[in-house]
Amino acid sequence: MMPVEPGALAVEPRSITQPPEQLRYARWLEWGTRFGLALLIVVFLAYGVGLVEPHVPHSRLPEVWNLPVSQFLVATGLPDGWGWLRHAHRGDIANLIGIGLLAGASVLALLALVPLYLRQGNRLYAGLCVAEVAVLLLAASGLLTAGH
Amino acid sequence: MPRHRAAAAAACLLTLLAAPAQAAAAAAPAGAPWWLWPALLFAACFVMGIVAVPAGIGGGTLFVPIVGGFFPFHLDFVRGAGLLVALASALAAAPMLLRGGLASLRLALPLALLASASSIGGALLGLALPVSVVQTALGLIVLGIVALMAVSKKSEFPVVTAPDRLSTALALHGVFVDGATRRRVDWQVHRSATGLVVFLGIGVLAGMFGIGAGWANVPALNLLMGAPLKVSAGTSGLVLSLVDSSAAWVYVNKGAVLPMIAVPSVIGMMLGAKIGARLLDVLKGSVIRRMVIGVLLFAGMRALLKGTGVWP
């Protein structure tokens, strides 16, 4: 493929290729997002139409969704942190799996970049990816706490 | 489509947007079915998704002030849902933008690292402060966004004569083909250190209010750092996908993500955004933008008055 000069006009978009790490990140992010969204929709439909019994009955939601989260947890008996996993068989709580996949999609995409950057000898960006993953994992860990 | 017809279509969209909000503003009728509010929320988010694209703002920016102001849900859950709305939209758009060079991974990574770390602090702060304080601050921020939208200038291709040392070290440059002109555009950035500091502050706001932060990311990338407007908008989405991921985990861990609020919002907004993207050519963006400024002005005033107890 012929190189395209800067500022050239009538350029075919496909003639410009983006860096390989950018394309790899796009691919991983796309699949992670698709999977997370598909799971979220399926699980929510099962919950919404009552196929799977929820922890908080539908009819009780209007009593609790106007409470601050600390009072909501007391009123519903739900734990904070990763305690929700114990209730993941319930229709409403199962939705958090899809939400977790969406919030974690970037972690897998970032980890997929590390070997590529290291092969290129780009330790700086490999380190940035690892640091970003560490930040996301710290946020996900539930170690940081605050509340009303 | 003639301009007046496009404007009429835009007005209809905004009326549709206002209708669920108005309905929600009224006291809930006794004995109303439980699904009424989620259904209204889905409808409102669908319309917000349609207008957000032509207006050039993220759906999360509309979501938190409107839903927080006019729906009966506690602000904790609204912010949690707002983050997920912004996250899902950013994740869905990012792959295509990355492949086309309209989002730059190299530019996004250092900025997102600082912003996502500070967004955790913002999220913790937002969940620790009294709701009246957060609501008042939200009102002020939304009114600030209105002012920014009304007066801010944009530079499609800012002139960056020379990159600074930091941006050279981080290789913050790229190339894309402008779809409108089919011109090859090579870009680089400057004022990288200032940009990094600004993104620290943007992360706090994104985590604290759950409103996404495209309204702040784009001017910072475009006007401050000198990235082309399209690259700024695309990279902003990529930064948001990382920042909102870390803040969203804080809300999940605190129990502030209620699926019956979050999931209809995400689905409604994403379906609306697909239609909004198709209407981009037929709707006049500036008309929609002015109307969205009006809606945000109202929602910002509502949040301010709710937070101060004037209009509880």
C-alpha cells in the first residue's frame, strides 16, 4: 500500500492504518462490551417478567428506591461490597454480573496490550496499562469505603 | 429536510423528553403500578439518547439532572445509573472510533490513569457527603455546563506548532482521515502537563456526580491540549470508558446500583442514541443544542432549588 502524504486530499480511509495496539484494544473492548450488554439484557428481561425470583419483590421497589443507599441496604437486607455474589441467583442481583462485566471490559482489553507493548520494547505504555488495571482492580476490590 | 421542519422535529423530541419528566414531577398516584416509573424512565432515556447525539453531549450529562430532579429515585441510585449510562455508551462507541483513528489510545491512557484514580475519590466523596450538598453542587455544576455550552468556542483543527517534551516522550500524536473532506489529518498536542492536572479534577467531578464528563473532556483536549475536535470527542469517550469503570465499581460496592433503575436507563439511552446518530444529518444540531441548553438550565435550577430546600 502506498504511503499517504500529510494533508493529502481524497484519501481512502482504509489507506491509513492505526497502531496495532489500538486495533487490539478495540477488538477486545468490542467483544467484552457485546458480551456484557447481551448478558445484561437477557438477565434483566428474565428479572423484569418475573422468570427468576428477585431478592426485593417488584411491588416493594417504590418503598425503597427513594431511600439513601445506607438505609436501602438495611431495609432490604442486602450486603455491600462483594456480598451481593451470595445473592446472585436472585433475579435482581443477577443483573450485577452483566454490570460487572461492562465495568470490567476495559481490564481485559488493557491486559491484552501488555505483551504487545513489551514485545515493542515500550515499557512506558506497558506500565501505564498495568497501573490503570491496578486502579480499576482497587476500585473493584471494595477496599475503599465511605458512606452517608 | 427544510430547516423549519427539522426544528419542528427537534421541538417534538424535546416535548417527548419533557413529557415523562413532567409526569414524574407530579406526585405518584396512590396505587400506581410498580412498573410505571421504570417505564417512564425508559421512555425518558430513549428520548434523551435521541437528542444527546445531535446536541453533541453525553447522555449521562442529561440523565442525572433530569432523572435526579423529576423522578422519585434517591440521588445515590441516580448517580450510579448515570455512570453506567455514560459507561455503556462510551464502551459501545469506542471500538469504531479507535479503528478510524478518531480516538487515540496513546492520548487517552495517561489522562485516563489520573482521571480514573481521582474518580474513585470523587465517588467516595459523593457517597459520603449529605445528599443536599451533592444536589446543590450538582445544580451549580449543571449551570456551569450550560454556561460552557453557551459560550465555548471550538477549534476544528487547532494549530500546535511544536509538541512539548512530555507529549513527545509519550508519543501523543496520530493520524486520521476526515470523513467530511477525505483529507489526511496529522495531529500532535501541547500543554500536556497542564492537561494531566485538569483531568485529575475532571475525574473527581465524574465520580462525584455520575454525569460523565465529556462536556469537560472535549474542551480540555481540544482548546487546551490542541487535539483536533473529532479526535477530542472520540478520545473523550475512551477516557470516559475507563474513568466511569472505576467510579462504577465504587457505586456497585456501596450497593448504589439498583438494576430496575440502571438497566432500563442503559437500554433506553443506547436505543435512543442509535436513532439520534441516524438523525444527525436531518436534524439541525444548533437548534437541538439550544433546546438542550434550555432543558439543562431548567434541570440545573431544579437541582439547585432541591438541594437548598427551596423546591424540595
